[in-house]
Amino acid sequence: MSFVVTKEWLKDRQRNNHADTVVIDVRFNMADPEAGRKSYEEGHIPHAVYLDLNKDLSGPAQKHGGGRPLPDVRTFSEKLGALGINQDKTVIIYDQKNGIFAARAWWLLHYLGHEKVYVLEGGFKGWTKAGNIVTKKIKASESTVFEPNVLRDAIVDMEQVKANIHEKAAVLIDSRSKDRYLGQEEKMHAKAGHIPGAKNFFWKNIMNEDGTYKNTDELAENFSSLSKDDEIIVSCGSGISATPNIMALKTLGYKNVKLYPGSFSDWISYEENELETKEE
């Protein structure tokens, strides 16, 4: 995939262009929010800095906006600058197995206009399995200024999703598991089901067991029912697991792909919004 780099590429980059590259560790555990930071402190890829899903890659939850709304642009940009990241740096992101957290961080930088941001193939697990070194040494970052160039058209809000249901101007996809999509299981939210009209494309279907993305032929087959001429709105539970699907779609050349950041958790915060539990 065009947004993924190999372990060998990263090692070579660090040897030859260390000052131009920033590596970000975004490991996280939904069940234990402090586990990611602890894992980073116990060992990480050399020179990596750390960003936390809840504290850095998300804003505070409100009545509406979803369980993990987007962070404030100015605040997040200042954090990036403090880590030595500007628009000229090449940024490599990883989590444990190259999953939803790395994709969320990738999408956020993409949303802020960064054009040189990639996800590490196989994540931290792939890095260590290949015998590469890790360190406990925490890098002292040389701060800079990150100037955001926000892609406002990359997101939609609840009202736009609701309008789309009636006008059918875009294709809405739900990236959660089939059971959650059908409302057969829901442990994270107060209501079960999906946004009416949403089609199910489980994000794990684009991944191999080892945390690598499937090849482009397999990705194309997965999304074969979607037209590249359509506007595609991608959702999930709270705007996290939607992002691997966005990476895959953009890799395949889908241009008009947008995230509904609040996703299902925002949708159900409005009592009047209807839900569906059948396949669409």
C-alpha cells in the first residue's frame, strides 16, 4: 500500500536521514488506557515518540460528537510541533500490529494536510519479530512549528449524514464487525444496530493475521461493490476503526472518501435518530 512502509525502509531511513524522520508510537489498549504508554516506556523503536489515543489523538467527549471526537486542531498541531514534526518531516506511525490506532494517527496528520505520513508494516510486533532492536531511551525532541492545512472536506457531521440518507448522495459504510453492525452484540454503546443505509465493510477484512495490509488485488475485491465515482462516507463506533478502511480506499484510488468522526456513538446521542438492524 502507498501509505505503508516496510521495516527495512524505516531502518534505512533512520540510518541515513534520521533528522528528517519522526517515528510515532501510538500503541493503546481500550480496556487499559495506560497500557500503551507503559509499553512504550518498557521498549519502543529507537527514536520513537509517543502519542496517546485518548489524550492526544482525541478530544474530550461531550453530549454530542461521539466517544472520541477529533482533537482541537490548534492543540494537536502544537503537540506535533513539540515532537519535532512539521510539514517537511517524514512521519512513520506504528501501533502493536499496524491496526486502528496507527491508522487514526495517520488520518489525523492527513487531515491536517501532512503529505509525508506513513504506517509501519506489521507494527511493533512485526518489528520485534524480525529481530530489530528496541530501546527504553526516550528521545529528547527538538521542537518546531507545525502549520496545519486542514482538509475541511475530509469530514462530515451528523446533519450531513442524515441528509445523505434521504438524498442518497453518498455511500455510507460501517467499519465495525458484522455482529455489531446487525445489533446482535454491542458492549461499547448504549444502543445497538447501525445508521440506516450503511453498508458493512469490517475493517479487519483488509488485514492479514500478522498485521499487514492485504495486497491491492485483495483490497480491490473487498471494495468491488463501491464505485470510484461515488462520495464515500466511512464510519464505525467512534471514528477510530473507520480509518484503516479510509487508508485502503485511498490506496486504491478512491478520491472522494470522508470520515464521519463521531460515527455511531454520535448518531445515537440524538434521540430522534433512527437505527437499523438488517443487512443493507
